[in-house]
Amino acid sequence: MSKAISGFSKLSKEEKIGWIANEYFSNPEAAAALLKKYWNADAALQQLHDEFIENTITNFYLPLGVAPNFTINGRDYIIPMATEESSVVAAAAKAAKFWSARGGFKATVINTEKIGQVHFIFNGTSEKLQAFFDTVKPKFFEGTQSITANMQKRGGGILDITLRDKTAELHGYYQLHATFDTKNSMGANFINSCLEQFSRILKEEALAYAEFTETEKQVQVVMSILSNYVPNCIVRAEASCPVAELNVDSGIDPQEFASKFLTAVRIAEIEPYRAVTHNKGIMNGIDAVVVATGNDFRAVEAGVHAYASRNGQYGSLSHAKVENGIFTFWLEVPLALGTVGGLTSLHPLVKLSHEMLGNPNADELMQIVAVAGLAQNFAALRSLTTTGIQQGHMKMHLMNILNQLHATENEKLEAVKHFQNNNVSHSAVHSYIDQLRKFDPTTIEKDFLQ
Ligand code: MEV
């Protein structure tokens, strides 16, 4: 039977839940109860979250953790991170502590240019279109004054607009390629509003341009949209120390560690299969801070991976070298972030995250986020090239396994003690808990027995 429904969005939240529970669940009462269990008791707070998107039925939790001891450009930070991956925050905190004892991280914003394009089809010669564009170019700036006035007051606005001829790749295809400075906002709404106004001006001016034939006057705008590829919105994060101070663990020679670390980075520079995983580790840190600070992680992900392929082959975002006995590890990433607008003034936990970071401006946030990515990458490579990743990862995953087994608080305490010196695996934890329960059946939670 079809489960199609019309007018779903008009139903109340209760009605939506009722319909879904009945249509899709074998136990509708349990499904509805679970969805409602995640509602916030504070009705106003719940309404705020309900209104972020369409058809909200409940909240979906992600833990918000913090990684302390980050020193960036001489200033101390505790970094909020929203993520579900068990080892990410611990790894960031470990790397932060390691580097804070060695001068901390340095970060620099290289540039902050954002990009938007009007994609259109013109049936005529490119010379004629260029002449038209040169004549009407000032009108794009004049005609967007009402949109740009506030941004200009803040020192931003439209930087430039150029005409790009893409006809070699697609018949009749041209672009208005515009660059923007959006200051402390990510700028998506600002840029898209400007672009849609450009497209109106383009069509009107083409119609009125006496040099155009009737066919040429019919400029066809296909779409107007910002680009999430921002190769001129780059931040660099770096950590360095004498090789001799790379005493990452007792028993591991710093020279040997540095050499293995450099080789691991080199492999990620030349081998796409490894580069993707290497960069995924960087994004573990970047995304967690991007989410906690209310920024658009999909935009960041898309832009970062495009940047990682800018030379024609996907490669590492981070690099490392040893020169004159100094180990340097750095990355450069494109990050279009905002500290005003969007969720930043709406989501209470996002506001809290910004305050925890000292209410950074967009440049400072770019630096913090890039450092979180570099720290994460350092922690991953350190584990991978020494103990292997599973030791730390499974230790952090232990709690998830214990929760799956409905372990009691006592069992968790015992298990954490036991697995400090034993390898964590699903079956090892299972057997250990079984064994505990054989000795002390009273520790088994009631709901586990039912
Ligand atoms: C796991 O989420 C991330 C790592 O795979 C990153 C890496 O391999 O560098 C550990």
C-alpha cells in the first residue's frame, strides 16, 4: 500500500509523529514515545529548534565536548567540538597539550575572498559580449547598492566582477564571476542576493543594448549562486619544534619518529587512497569545531576537498619538513566561516561556543578551526606511526561497547580498570562482562534481564 501523503507539512508536530509512528513502526507507541523523549522541556527552546528546519519531529543529539590546552598565536583556548566519533576530542586534547609545551600553534589568514557566479548563455560573439560588459559593469555595482550598503559600512562588499568565456567547454556559456569580502559573515545570503540582482541587471541591460541583435538581446540566465570553492579564502596553521623535542613517547627515538612522520605525510601527498583518509582525519577536527560554532560543514567539506585536488590529483592538505634540526608541520585549507549571521546568534549552544572561544571574529575562527584540523592530523599520524590507531581508538570506543551491553556503573568502572592494560575488542569486552556477571549477578541491570 502506498504511504504517500499530501499536506504533511501542515500537520502539527504531534500529528506528524502520530502518522509516522502508525505507518512505519511495528510498535507505534514506543516510536512516538522515543521521539517525544528527546523534546526539550523548555517549550520556547524547543520551538526555536523546531523552527530551524521544516517538518521537525524531535531533536537529534550530538555530544558537545571540549579540548583544552590549545595555544594559538600565544593565546590559550579551550575548543568546543561537536562530534559523535569517540576518539576525536581526546586526540585533539592530547595534541594540544603536546604542542602547548612546545610553543603552541601559529596560524595566519592568507586571504578571505569569497566567490559567486551568474551562469548564462549568450548567442553572439564573445568580443561583442565583452564590449557590452565593459559598458555596463558599473551598473552591477550601482544596482546592488541597497544590498551592499551595510556590508560596505563594515568594510566589505563586492570586490570585482569579471566576464568569463566558457564557450570552449559549453556552447554559448559565459559567467559573471564576482568576488566578495563578507567580513565576519559567511556571506551566503549576501552573495546570492547580489548575484540575483546582477542577473536581473544583465538581462535588462542586454535588452536595452543597441549594439545587440534581437537574438543577442535574449541573454538566458541559467542560475546565480555562490561557489563553495574558495581557493582564495585560505588559512595556514603550523606547529614546529626542534626534532630532539619530539619525544612523543618513552621508547620512541625523536629522529626516528620525525622521519617516519615525514614519510607518512609524503605518502598522503602522493597517494590519493591514503590522502582521502589522511584528510578525513583533518576534517574530524575541522568539522567538529565548524558544527559547534554553527557553521556550514557541508560547504567547508566540499570546498576543502576541491582544494585538495587543485593540482589535478587529490592530495594531502598537510605537509611536513625537517630543516636545520627543526620539525615543522603545517596545513593550508580554504575555510569560508562566519561569526555573525546564520545560526550564530540563534542556537544557544552555538552562542556559548563562540563565547568559550572569546567571541572570535571570522579570521580568528578560521585560525582556530585550522589548528583543530592540524592537531587532529598530528594525533592520528602520531598513533599510526607508533602504536597503531586501534589502541587509542578502541579505548575510547570501550564506553560505546559497554553501553551496548547495558553495563552498570560498577561494571563500567571495573571494565575501564581492566582494559587499561588489555586490548579492547568487542568480543573481549563481551567476555569480560559475561565473566563479571557470572560472579556477581546483582550487577546486571534490570532492563537487560527483561
Ligand atoms: C579516523 O576517523 C581518522 C583516521 O583514519 C585518520 C588517518 O588515518 O590519518 C585515523
